[in-house]
Amino acid sequence: MDSKQLIIQQSEQNKSNYLPNISVDAVIFGFDQNELKVLLLKMNYNHLWFLPGGYVQFSEDLDDALVRVLKERVGISGVYMEEFGVFGKKNRSESFFDDFDENLFHKQRFITLGYYALYNPLKLNPIPDEFSETCEWIYLSQLSDIDLAMDHREIIDKALLTLREKIAIKPIGYNLLPEKFTLMELQKLYEAILGKELNRGNFYRKIKNLGILKKLDEQRRGGAHKSPDLYSFDEENYAKALENGLSSW
């Protein structure tokens, strides 16, 4: 069955299983080589790149729908996520299916809720679903070189802006860094998110004052310079900061 026939077949099932006119999409950020990545699917139909997304079952809460969609489409579970925006411009989704009949479920007007999620790329070997030819981590710096469907570039840009705003009031890093990391590695993550360099002394002082780090009796071995100390996140304090916000940043 080719990709167009698969979409048509799914359309009839969707009408019975999912709410009309509402969907969820996830901007899943990863961090690698001191750069941010985003997880994307390349569809069999039209060969454009998409954010992982899907529809909402009649009996589901929105957050639960996204949890299910991420598990089904990219094999991710247990990911930290937050809703950050609603996207509903006319023809944002229906124009993508111009060569289908008007009664196609996917071709109706869909308003989507955008979520951002944080995930360590090293923990995931993406496997595409039946509607996709590939599922890959793409560096944000490479997005201009690929064809993104619908308004998904706009959604990614808004997610990054939201992450930059959140970084001042909530801790970042637990889902993006390895279990043990150096302060420089944490600084590089903040710099990648903010899109600018930070003063090392000021950053180290501020991040230590937050009380979310535990200094380990270990160093990062290798390299020509002095081996830097390793840290991990204090899970209890990190969770409190996620819930209550940062008080001393």
C-alpha cells in the first residue's frame, strides 16, 4: 500500500477514534556537540519534515494524547514536556493535503497545541513509524536546509523562544545532559539555548547558588588541561525548583 492509500485508509479510522479539529505537536529538543537538536520525522507522503504530532482520542486529556503520540511515533516515553502555545492559522494544515478529497479527516482545519520536550539524544535510537521514511535529530542550525511542512518552523521558533524565557525561572539540563557533567558542559547548554556566550565566573557562581547541583568526588579525565570536577543534579532540589521556580538566579 502506498503512502497516499495509507492516509486515506487511516482517515476513516480517525473519524471514529479522534476529536475533529484539534491536534498536538511536540518540539523535542536534544543537546549534542554543544548545539541544540530537534527530533523530526520525514513523511513518506510528499517527503517533507514534520514535528512528531497526532490527534486526540475522544476519551483522552491533551497531555495524555501527547504521551501516547510520542510513544507511537518516535518511541519516546518518560519525557519532560510543557505546553507553550496554540497554533491555528487558517489553512495551516489542510493545504498540505490539497490532492485529497475534501472529506479526508486530515484535510479539515486543525488547531494544534504545541509542547516542548527535553530529551538526551544518546538515550534514543529513533525508529520511524509506518507514515515516515526516517526519524532523525536535526541541528537547529540545519533547519534552513530542509523542507518543513505546514507551520512547523514557526512552532519550533516559538518553542525555542519559550525555552529561553523559562531558563530564568526553571532549571534546565536534567533531561539533556549525561548523569555526570562539568560546569563548562552545563554552561555550553545554557549558551546554546540563549544563543550567546556567558561570562564563566558569573555563570558558575549563579548556578552553584541555586542549590540544584551536587559536586562529585570525580574529575573528567583526558585533555591537555587540568581535569575539571564532575557534577550531577540534586534530584530532590531540582524537582522542587521545577515546581516552585528558581528563587536566587
